[in-house]
Amino acid sequence: MNGSEFSWSEFFHMGGYATFVWSSYGLALVMVVVNIVSPLLERKRVISRVKRAIKRDANSGQTS
């Protein structure tokens, strides 16, 4: 195969290793997304927990 005989089907087939190659790309993409989304969700949880603690402390200070 020279440069002018490019075939998309051969590219996606990956010489018989397509299952391994594309699943590796898929897993890598999933891990990148998890590494981006997970800290964002944890940040929201921590902020809401801190807000609840501040509210609780403010309410307990008013009744004393």
C-alpha cells in the first residue's frame, strides 16, 4: 500500500488488532472523563457540606 491507496476500512481494522486498539482508546477516554468529572462532583459535595456546617453553627449560636 503506497500513499495514494489509503483505505478507511483498513485503518479502522488496524491489521486485525482493532478490538484491542479501539477498546484501549475507549478506556483511555473514559478515564480522562472520570478524572475531569470526579473532582468537580466532589467539589460540589464539599461546598454543600461546608455550607450546611456554617448554617448549623450559625443556628446553634443564635439559640445560646
